[in-house]
Amino acid sequence: MIKTKTFSILGGDPRQAHLANALAAREDGFHIYAMMLYEGIKLNKKIVRVDDVKMILPQSDVVVLPLPLLSNGGEEINAPGSQRKVTLEECLNYIHPEAVVLAGKVPPFAREQAAKRGVEIIDYLEREEFTVLNAVPTAEGAVEIALRELPITLFGATCLITGYGRIAKVLAGLLRSFGAKVIVVARKWSDLAWVNVAGCQPVHLSEMAEHLPAADLVINTVPSMLFEEDKLTLLKRSCLIIDLASKPGGVDFEAAKTLGLKAEWALSLPGKVAPITAGVITLDTIFNILHERGAIP
Amino acid sequence: MIKTKTFSILGGDPRQAHLANALAAREDGFHIYAMMLYEGIKLNKKIVRVDDVKMILPQSDVVVLPLPLLSNGGEEINAPGSQRKVTLEECLNYIHPEAVVLAGKVPPFAREQAAKRGVEIIDYLEREEFTVLNAVPTAEGAVEIALRELPITLFGATCLITGYGRIAKVLAGLLRSFGAKVIVVARKWSDLAWVNVAGCQPVHLSEMAEHLPAADLVINTVPSMLFEEDKLTLLKRSCLIIDLASKPGGVDFEAAKTLGLKAEWALSLPGKVAPITAGVITLDTIFNILHERGAIP
Amino acid sequence: MIKTKTFSILGGDPRQAHLANALAAREDGFHIYAMMLYEGIKLNKKIVRVDDVKMILPQSDVVVLPLPLLSNGGEEINAPGSQRKVTLEECLNYIHPEAVVLAGKVPPFAREQAAKRGVEIIDYLEREEFTVLNAVPTAEGAVEIALRELPITLFGATCLITGYGRIAKVLAGLLRSFGAKVIVVARKWSDLAWVNVAGCQPVHLSEMAEHLPAADLVINTVPSMLFEEDKLTLLKRSCLIIDLASKPGGVDFEAAKTLGLKAEWALSLPGKVAPITAGVITLDTIFNILHERGAIP
Amino acid sequence: MIKTKTFSILGGDPRQAHLANALAAREDGFHIYAMMLYEGIKLNKKIVRVDDVKMILPQSDVVVLPLPLLSNGGEEINAPGSQRKVTLEECLNYIHPEAVVLAGKVPPFAREQAAKRGVEIIDYLEREEFTVLNAVPTAEGAVEIALRELPITLFGATCLITGYGRIAKVLAGLLRSFGAKVIVVARKWSDLAWVNVAGCQPVHLSEMAEHLPAADLVINTVPSMLFEEDKLTLLKRSCLIIDLASKPGGVDFEAAKTLGLKAEWALSLPGKVAPITAGVITLDTIFNILHERGAIP
């Protein structure tokens, strides 16, 4: 185990800069180097900006690379808020073999490329607590959209959620707190039992259609085409649809438009609605990993 | 008691039109006449539009005038979404003496003017249930602003609310449901006891200053200047301020601007964020009044 | 203003002894004398037991007398857990005229008797925050009874509460948290509006009878005979009735028994179900009073 | 698929009799035969009592055997509230090969014995929704114990729960609703993330000891000896311990007794605190199974 105290934080969108600030706000006395962070976000004075990876990577105990790791389709570290470009290869050249290296959405080829150099890139996106904690800003973002778009209060509104994964659980709880009538559509009996226990109305997927006409708000969390035209026509014209499912999504937006339904595909909400919190969540996850590996006490 | 079945609904902003629609959606078989409603809102087919008060008022059992009753400083019925102008005097000429006449924000002179004609104008704004029910869209509107403006989640945020009247009660409950840490500042020990029971942190007004530095969100509901410069300087630069207090408000917005604080004075939220619900709330209140007077069973 | 630091605590049931302990647990360095406290409750070592009022009352800045102040119908300080007897008169002889004197349920004649000696006895039972805070143990006690007596879960049970005062508000919230369907019967439209906002079903008193057949649990909080035989016959035989109303209560228990209904009149729950908390609540209320009077900073 | 409409319900504790009643209360027109049900529970008139398995089993489409299936260590169907004894063998002799046969806690040898006759016994105890739904009466039962035993309110109490499985999740939510401070001790980071999202304080198992001194209530849900003497000595003498873990449990009750700690091992709560609900839960689970098998539409 190396003596962990120097962090390098590279690239990324505003979340990564907020992560650096959150790290600097801790009272641990870490050395923090930053490079290619998103410009326009004021950094804590404890953070030392540098311009060359070889100045910092060799002595870094922890290297925090961005989410996603690489810029679109490329070899370069993703750094949309910086003019500087650096390839993953260049980083790997200087990373200390005992350093803990973290990133999000690491493609297999990048992992292999690193492995060849004896470097393991840990993908924090695969950590369950990361996904759990990110369900909160996602759910809050969905509530924000609903509050903005609906001409009625959530109090008393009929909201239908499809799926009962992490985001749906948090969202159903929030909507219930607003006094909405919440229907959750799922397929598994155990999920439906939980829905019931949570004070929402459980509906088996096979019976979803019957409940669509009453909905004021539909939120899809299932990445599977549940809302094709036949389902959409059952909705009230005033019903708002929010699709939180990652690609390919679950709503036929073309059909919705034709039917005059307002539908919004809301992706990557945490970074959009709460970038500071998103940075903190990433940092917390990284610390869990460091704890597990004994890299910090 | 006259046989109540004909309603006339006049003027008003979108809420009044939605009120008419909500009335038409009831299964009571009322006759509904409308005049000078807000244009652009599609009306239920059961509503008969007319263009002359003398065609409808003499046989109307219930006359629903708008909120506020009169256009700014004038004699005319408030009708911002209509070209037609009608004075209160003209209405009074035709209202049946046994009709139940309702409006919001009725100035004393209008009340007297009506009384001279033997007409009592009931101000539903003075009904406590109206104010209670409107606390919901107001609180939802404040939450919407907070979700939109804050770069952090409400989950985990420190929110300080001043006052513990109707709106503050609903708002404190909502923010708690989001997982915020909610501090409520009040003056009365019984209010502070309720704050405690509601799971929030009670702080006596005399000790508010100590709690300001931790706040991520401040929501004022007290119509008294609680946030002058001396208080505002205690806030973090990233703190968002929402003032829900009616005039004169409780925040020195000039000072806030100078200090670089984001502050929003959010008035009349129900009509803005949930006009349909606001119409329904008015209608429910009107029905309570009609019940009490035996005008409907 | 005298320098407040010596407390005398006299008589009372277990709550008063717990009050003394809670006072001793504070870090304020008060001198605490106790006399005639309920035996069998272990006292904090900082509390000095004495056996004679004249040893402590003359130098006491705060005198805490019990709730109720006097023993049944008598002249003596209520002290059910002590062999020693002392009259109010005897106490008044020694109380310092500038002392703050507190008690609960002070009958008018005792107040006058004290006034003649220039002593004001403050009745903390009249403080609204005292009543608010005591609603919590009362509501918890009612929930305990329901959990113990009902052969079904509160989750999914239909609970009908009459009245919407302090206890009913806390209780309705708790039952909702259990996932019960909560109906609240009240008379005032504003109360019914709050019931609605709280996520419960509001029912006007005039329509209560229609909702009785569905109830699994009825909780009365109104001190007025709402449940006479005609209403009781509408209930299911398995329905549990809890009457929380002070005398004369709101349930005809004889009729209930004849009908085979289980009915419980649960009075003075705080002292029974949570005597320690009840002592703390009294102490908190006393401190509010002392603050207001400038007797402590 | 056979035409499902005749049910036979045999043996069991009060839950089984309530299950039969709940089945009879449905409007499906089933034929319901009962034998060896728990005496003393009044049965719905639609239920036909019989005294001989060969009269009912051959024509039964669904056979509901008890939980546990067999009497202690024996060959006989578990029927603690009946004089009649019947062996599993005898039942198997008459069960129609196409019948759906359900029971709880089916030992492997019984399963094999049935399989030899071509009968599959489905164990509803293995259904996840059954366990989820039973978490509710278990949690309510634990709350009942806490309310009964603690001399303080749950409001404001510090409650420490170990484990974050189904029961702990429901219980943590309930205790939070009471206004308790809830600490949940778990080992997995994702569980701790959920604890956080649920508004409770997450504590890693490795740091549990630090939090024990503050606890007013400890509830163990982990079937592993977490509370040996070294941990128990860290608790306040007034702390209440409730062990909900199935055998071998998680508390050293001998050590607790020696230390003067009140500790209760609460097993099989659903049948004890809410037998009617427990019957309904079993019935609901059985209907899910019948749906899945196409035995009912």
C-alpha cells in the first residue's frame, strides 16, 4: 500500500470540477492537482492547476479521470470545457503503477490498453451505490420537469410510473409526498408487493392499458418500447410524458408529437440539474473504493 | 331559497376559465353561462358564451365574478383576456336580488355599492379553506423554483423557512420529503413546538442569524423586512432566496443584488404554476359557500 | 430579576421525578432540590432530596409544583408517590416573592390563595406548546392500543378519526405513515381543507354515518357524545373504538359493550406511555416560560 | 388446465382459517371446503366443513396445506387447532394429479414423497412477494413492542437497526415517520446508499460500536451473533433490544439479562400480531401463483 495523499483530477464536465472542489473542502490535507477541468467554475484555492500530465501523474496516488473517460469516439481524455487535449495513452505513460485510477464509462479497449501497462482503471459507474445515489438527482430533475410543464398541482394528480428500479423507487416516494396518486406498473410480483408497501398502486404490466386514460403524468423508466402509438392514444391530450430510460428509450416520440402529446426525453439529469451534488456523489463513491482497497484508512 | 341551477361566470384570468370548465365537468346538470373569460382556453361544450350581461344575470342563481373583482383602480370587472368591458354597476343592475354573488378581493367601496342594490358580494378570498388549499400550489411553485435554480439536490440541502403559516407548513413538509434539512424560524413557542413535531428544526426568530451561514435556500413567508443587508451578508454567495411574502415582502432585493445573491420574489404562484388547480380550488370554495347557504343540497 | 439558579421540585407522579432528572442532565449548573417525588424512580446524583419545605423554598428561584397541583379535592400538594404531606398554604408561607412558581391544573381558589401572598402560580397546562408537544405521546399511545388490539395491520386498515385538533393532526399523520386509509370527520371547512392537504379523506360531520361501516378503527378526539347507539350499530363488530376525548368523552361505552364492540377510553396517555418524555415536555415548557420572563438568558 | 373452482383448505393456525374466510369473501364463486381449521374462529357461511379428506381432495382444483406443512417432526399435517389427525400420505392418496397444491415450509422429504405420487407441492414461503408483504406485520409488531416497553416516545428516540433487508427497510421507514432518529448498520455500500436516500443515518458495520451508547432502541434483523457481551456493555441500561432475526438470532440474551438489559426475541410476528392480515397475504400470494400457472384468469 502506497501512502495515499496526492490526487490528480483531469478533464470532465462541470461535475468533475465540483468533485475537485468537494475534495478540497474535506479536511484531509490531500494534495490536489487539476488539469483540463471545466472552465468557468471557480476552483478552491487548495487545488493546484497544472498544464502537463507528466508533472503530476508520476507522483499521484489517485488519478480521477472523467465520465465518460474518452471524448466522443476518440483516444483523447474527455475534456469539453478545456482547450487542452491529452490522449489516454499519454496519461498511461506517466501513471504510477501502484496508483488507484478511476473513471466512468470505460470502454473495453481502453481497459485493455491500460491493462497492458499494468494499470487497472476502475469504473465507478459500475458501483451500485453510485447508481443508487444518482437516482436522487434524477428523480428531482423529473419532478422539476413535471412541476414546470403541468398546469395542475402534483397534489391530486394521477402519475403512472413504469418500472420499479432505483429511479422509480425514489420518484414514486417523492410524488407520493406531493400528494399525487401514484400508480406503478411492473412485471414482477415482488416489485408489485414493494409498490403496495410503499403506498402506491401496483399494476401488472399486462393491465397497464386500463390505467392510462386516468394519467396526468406518465414517467417511463424502462429502456424498452412500452409507449408505442397504441398506448399513447389511450392517454389524455393533457397528459405529460417524461422518458427517463436510457437509449433506446421507451416512448415513440414521433407518434406522441402527432397525437399532440407533450413528451420529454430527459437523459443525464444529475449533471444537468445538480452538477455540484453529482460531483459529490462521484467523490463519495471514489472514497468507498479507496476504503475498500485500503488506500485510505 | 331559490332553485339553484344557473351559473354565470364572468371575466378573470385563466383560472376563471378553468373554473368554468371544472363546473361543467361536474355531473350536476347546471346551466353555465360565460362572458369575458380569458381567451385562448378551450371551453367545455356545456358552457354557453354570451356577450351581454342582461341576457344572463337576471336569471342566474349564482354569479361568479373574478379575482380580483375589478380591473386596476377602476370600475370595470377585471377581464384581462377579453376585449369586452363591463362595469360593476352594469352587472348590479341585472343581478337577481336572491342570487348568490361571489368574487375575490372585493374592495370596500364595491361591497357598499352592491349593498345599496341589496346585493351581497361574498369574497371567497376571506374563506380560510381557500387560503389553505392555495398553500399547495404556492408551495409547489416554490419547490419548482428551488429545483430549477439550485445546482445541488434538495436532498441534503439546508433550507431555512421564516414563518409557520399555511404556506410554510406545506412547504416545510415538502422539503422534508425531499430529504432536505429544514429549519423553521418563528416567534411563537407553539409554532416552534409544531415545527419540532413536524420533524424540522425550530429556531426562535431571535436566533435566526446563527443559522443563516449554513443555508443553501432561504424561503421567506413573512410580510415584514426580515432580510435586510445585515442578514443577507451572513448568507453564502451560493444561497438562493425565495420571497413568498405579499407586499411589502421581506427581502431587500437591492442589497441582495449588490451582494451577488440570487433572490426571487414569487407572488401569486397558484395562478401561474397551476391555473387549472387554482380554478378548481376556487370552485370547491364556492361550493362550500353554496352548501352553507343551503343554495345547493 | 433575581439570579436564577435554584430549583425546587415537589410532589407529582413519575413525570415530575423524570422532569427533575432531565433538569439535572442539563449542563447549566443549577442547584436542584427535590421533595415528595415519586418513589422508586432513581434520581440523578445532582438532585438533593430534602424533607422540609422551609429548608428549600425561601432560597428557590424556581418552584415546580406538580400536575395536578393539589391532591384530590384537597388542600395538599399532590404527591401520590410519597408518604409526606404538605399543604399549599405551607408552601406559600416559604416561597420567595420573586420566585417563578409553576404548576399544572391550578384551580381558581389556589390561584387566589397564592395571589393573596403575592405569589403568581403559572399554569403550564395553559401553554399551547405544552399541549402541542403532548399530542405526540398521546398519539403514540393510541397507536400502541390499535396495534395491540387489532388482528389486522394498520397498513391497509380504514381508520376514522373525529375532530382535527392537535392530537388528531399528529395521529392522522402517523396512521397515514403506516399505510392506513385515514378518514377525518370534522365540521369546519378549513379543517377539512387541511385534512385533504394532509393526504387524508375529509368528511363533513353531517356525512359521518355513511363512512362508519367501512371502519376498522374509530378514534374519537371530540369531547361530545358523537357515538351513541345509533352510530355504534353502523360499525362492524370487529371495529375497535378508542376514545381520546377528556370527560365526558364521546362514546356510549355501555351501548358499545352491549353491541359487542371493543371500546377503550384512553385518558392521560403521555404520563402512562412515555413518562420520561412527559417530564421533558414539561421541563421544556417551563424553560420557555423562564426565557420569556427573562429569568434565564 | 383444469377448470379451477374448488378449493380445499386444511389445518394450520388461525392464519389458515382467516385465509379461508378471505377466500370466501371474494366474489369469485369458488367452492371452498375446509378441514381441521383452527377452532374458535368463526367461518364464513360459504365454507363447507368436512371431516374426511377423501370427500374433498379428489375434486379439488386447489389444495391449500398449512404453514408449516407438517406437525413437529412428524408425518401429520400441521393442525394445532383441531383434534383430527391426517398424514401427508393420506392426503397424497386423494389429491388429483392436476390440482395445484400449496403449502409453507415444505421439508425436502415431503416434497419428494409428493413427487413420487406425481404431485408438486409449491412452497409459497419461497415467493419473494410473500416475504415482502410479511415485512409489514413484522415491522408493525416490532413497533408495538417498542411503544409498549419504552418509557419515552419514539419521536426523538435514537433507534439503531442492524441489517437492511425487507423487514429493516419497512421498519426504518416507520420509525422515521414517528420522528425517531434512525441509524442503520449494514455492510454493503449500496445498502448504505439506500439508507441515506431513505433519510436514515448509514453506519458501516465496522463502526457500529461508536453508535451504540446513544441508542434508546436496538433492533437486530441479522441472523448472526452481532450483539455479544462486548457490544451489549456499550448500551445504556435503559436501551431496549428487539431481535427479529430467525434462529440462531443475533443477541446473547444471557449476557443481556446479566447486564440488566431488557431484550426480546420476537419471532413469527405476523401470525401473532395480525393473523387476519397474515391470512390475506398468504391468499394473495397463492393467487399470484395461480395466475402465473394460468389456473385462474
